[in-house]
Amino acid sequence: MEEFDQSISFDGRDIRLKVGLLAPQAGGSVLIQSGDTAVLVTATRAEGREGIDFLPLIVDYEERLYAAGRIPGGFLRREGKPPERAILTSRLIDRPLRPLFPGWLRDDIQIVATTLSMDHEVPPDILAVTGASVAVLLAQIPFYGPMAAVRVGLVGDDFIINPTYQEIEQGDLDLVVAGSPDGVVMVEAGANQLPEQDIIEAIDFGYEAVQELIQAQRQLIQQLGIEMPTIEPPVVDETLTNFISDRASEAIKQVLSQYDFDKNARDAALDEIKKTKIEAVIAELPEEEPIKIATSENPKAIANEFKAVTKKLMRAQIIEQGVRVDGRTLDQVRPISCRVGLLPQRVHGSGLFRRGLTQVLSIATLGTSGDAQDLADDLHPEDEKRYLHHYNFPPFSVGETKPMRSPGRREIGHGALAERAIVPVLPPQEEFPYVVRVVSEVLSSNGSTSMGSVCGSTLALMDAGVPITKPVSGAAMGLIKENDEVRILTDIQGIEDFLGDMDFKVAGTDTGITALQMDMKITGLSMDVVAKAIQQAKPARMHILEEMLKAITQPRSELSPYAPRLLTIKIDPELIGLVIGPAGKTIKGITEQTGAKIDIEDDGTVVIAAVEAEKAERARSIISGMTRKLNEGDVYVGKVTRIIDIGAFVEILPGKEGMIHISQLAEGRVGKVEDEVAVGDEIVVKVRGFDNKGRLNLTRLGIHPEEAAAARATVAVK
């Protein structure tokens, strides 16, 4: 392909597309750049594998340290396991892209986005999302695009398109909007308790910019003379579908209208219908029957078509009757129960949240600054994470058995969403210096476990005594769209997520929204429907919040007796080396002596932690003494620690020791040090100064009686 460049400009910022230069053997490739951040995105298509009944789409986002002019550390000196942010970016690309491929497509498709250059102004994730659409178009893969994404920030009262890292940090909103020609297809946001109307306006503002990027992609394809493939679904033999519909529809309708059935009973009843009315009947057909032949060749055919018939009937029930499979109205929340303090206080805080059959147990743990997750690297300006939220989804939560593995992309994504929802209500570090980790264990899943983890984590944090500014709740909204008929569902359960068109998670406080995540299974949604879903989520969130507050109304005033007690002091940064000592010897000694854990930050902040407060206080006293500035003439009461031929060593402050020369022990000549002092004696001394090596010199001479009395009085008070 001939090399071609195109530049798109809006809000004073340029996005440049370069095609035909890099990766010529990929199906489609584009170098998308803004500022000094450049991302190569490729799309490659391979012939589908036999027996695949889903779209095998793989999306990978790769970061290279050379993008910032750095060489990786470690023994291998090359990039290793992708960091969490790379996995989240892969998901960010995948989520708006996947619903725009035709449902019948079964070819292997791989999208690879690689950051080749990066500055500290322009985040690469949004460029990668738009670049993926361009690459797919260039590869001529069937696609209901173009698709594009922008980030929207809010600084003061003004919305900003594609803000810099600094503008994101300073603002109250970090919103990503992805859209297609048919409407909004994905939303993800973190917000500082913004009202619903502000969020709606931000999404609308972002989608206007998305349409400019969509038009630019159309112009690019037209200028390159690329003809997109016709998106015509293959002709489908509906014989089996009609066979199942004729024989099972009425029975399926009866099950879907059995509102007292729970998930397990409903699944069992549907499975029984499939076995007795479909599988058993087909098994008795002659071998030459077309249906018998078709199902023999494709073992999944019956299950797939039965699911399609069930989906159609469930959706029709909601559209026509406004009643869901569990008998709820469209805006009704399932029964809720909440508990706190379920586990012993060894775990610092616990909260159990249940909504219908979805049950999440969240556990909060308090740690010191040394427990913070270090995020700093050469590609990203982030420093460290002081709140960690981890989400686990074991197979027993859905009644299945499978090997337990390390967290997958879904677990990482759900944990990040819950984390984002909680961060705006956490106390500032100055007021609550703890590092906090919450782990949400999904014990039972029937829809909206990510929002269940938000609610459970709020309960756990309050139970742990973390002074959050407001409790946070969350609800997942769903959608059924048939032609022009649209129904928005509050608090979707598993079957409605699985057979519906949208999963829209909304979390926030009674003041406003803190996190959003919307994923679609259709090609786009109009802004009025998006707005309605956000507004409909608010009463659901408030109802859930009321139920949560029945379990605990505010954070506990006391921490668990097993949580570390923290003391924070500030020392001169130049004295950090003194406290740490050669090879860490001094700080290790303090830790061994007191049993306290000590963390020192670069600015001189010292955080001391111990389960017993007196141990933390002892460590604080030692460090304060070591770093206290001593002035010549200051008078102290000290303890003799050891004696040598030429003098005695006296500890005047914890960790601060000086020497009295034999000539300074008493008026007149002293024959032996032991004649004047013994180890363990408490004596009054005065600071003489420091020698040329910085060592402290003391004296017992020239001390006024009033100075001695004042020093002894100070010791008595302590």
C-alpha cells in the first residue's frame, strides 16, 4: 500500500494517522500519533477453525520501555509479564470493538497495539482504541464501523477532549466514550461524585468528538480507494430453529413465567425441556432425517438453537408484558441483605453483601506506607497506589468446577472498576496514613458481581474503621432492544446480562457518581437511552444504599485491635541516612528493639506501625531523639551506657549518645572514670559541641542548678 498521512484536529490537538509504512504483512496497520505518543495498531484475520461457534477475537496491548528511551531492568533486560494497566488497556480496546463485528463471523481476528513512543502528556490508550478501528477497516474485515474513542476531562466548569495526564489528575472526571455511527457503544469513567446530569452532558460532549473521528476514518478509506466487504449474514437453515420453537415454545414460556423459580430451578426446568421435548424426539428420528443429520454433524446445534429460542421468548416477555423472569418490574431491585463484622477482627474489617443470588464477601486490611503498590515506571507518571482492590471469581460461585488459575482479564477489570468507585471517598493520606487493601470474594454469582463488590467493600471499609467521606453503592442496568422498542432494566441478573443487549454499571454516593462502565452487545445506543439508563440507576443506588446503612451507619470509631497503630513524624530528609544506617543496620536495630515496622519516605516522612501502641511510641521516641537537633549548652538527664579509659558514654535521648571526656566528669583531676560514674547512672550533662567527625561531646561542668532542676523536671514529666 502506498504511504499516506492524515491529520485530524479538534480542540487545538492533532491526531495523525500514517498508513502504508509499517507492518506490511499485517491485514491492516496504522501508526496513530498525538504529541510524542505514537501507537502502532495492527489487525490480522485468519481463516476460522472448524467447530468454533463464537468470535475468536484476541486483543493485546503492548508497552515497550524504549518508548521512553529506557532499558528494562532485571537479569533479562527485556519486558516481561504485562502490568495491570496494559491488561486494562487491552480490555478498553476490546469492549467497543467486539460488538461491531457481525454475530456470524467466526474467523480468528487479532488486534495488537504497541506503544512505540510515549511522552508524559498524551495517554496512549485512547489512541489505541481509535487505531484499532482504522486497522480493522484497512484489513477489510466485516465491521459495523468506523469506531472511535475520546477521553473527556472536567477542569473547573469546562469539559476537555483528550486531556493530558496532569489535567486528568487535577480534574473531577476521567471519562472514556467510544462510539460508532449508530451511537455510543462503550463508556468508562471515574468521577468525583458528579451529578447524573453532568455525566450525561460529558458523554454527549465526547460523542460529538467521536463523530469527527468517525468521519475522518471514512474519508481515509475513501481516499485510499478501499472497498469494505458487504456485511451480509450467511443463509441459515432455520429447520432446527423452527423444530425447537414448535415443540418447546409453550413449555419455555411457562418456565419463564414461573416467577418463584430461582436461577437453579429455572435452569434445571429449561434443561429438562431441552432433553425431553427436543433431544429425546430427535434421537427417535430416522437416520436420514435432515435434522438428525445436522445435529449429528454439529453436537452444539441443539443447545445453541434452544438458547436462541429461549432468548427470543424472554425478550418478548419483557417487551410485551414489562415483566421479568423473576416477576420483577423493569425498575425493581432484588432483595438485599447486608452484614458487617462477619469474620474475626484479625482481618481488620469484613462486609457481606447479597442481592438476590449474588453474594460478595469483602475483606479490608490496613497496612503501612511500605505496603503501597509501586507503580512508578519510565512510561507512566503515576507514583504508587495506596488503595488496592482485588476481585476473585472462583468457579463454585456459579456451581462449576474448573482449575483455579491466576486472575484473568475479567477479574482484573472488575477489581479496577470497584477500586475506581471507592477512591473518591477515601480520606486523604494526611488524615489516615494507612495503605488499604480490599479483597472481594464472589461466593455466588447471578449478575452484577462488580457492583456487589463495591457495596461489600464499602461495608468492609466502614467495619474496619476507615473514615470514608460517604458510603458508595452500585447497580447494573440492562437493556432489551427490539427494533424501535427499548426497555431499560434495573439490577440485571445473569440471564438478562447473557441474553440482553447492555451491561451498564453505575456506582456512586448520595451526592453523585464515582464510576461508570457500559458495555454493549449491539452496534450503538442513542444518547437519550444512555441518559435514561443513568437516571434510572439513581433510585436503585439510593435504595441499595439505604439497605447497606441498616447494617452500619458510619465508620467505626475504633480500629481492630489487630490493626497496626501508626505514628507519623517528620525528619530532615538529610538525616534519613542516619536513621537507616550502614546497610540498614540502624533501622533494623530499632525494629528488633521495639517490634515496630518503620517506613521512611523520600520527603522525610517516617511512618511507624505496631499492633501495640507503646511499641510504636518507643520507636518514635528513638527516631525523634536520633534526629533531634542539639544545640551547644542544652542540658539533659542521660544514662551512662558504657565506660572506657578516657571517658563515659551517655545516652541523652533515645538513640542519641555522646561522650564525656574524663576531664569533663568533675572539677579537678579525675583518676579513674569509675570513681565518678557507673554504667546505669542517671546524670545531668550539657552539650559541649561536636568534634570534626560529627561526634557529640558532653560535659558535667558549668551546669547551673536551675538548669539541672529543669532537666530533671522534664524527665519526671515524661
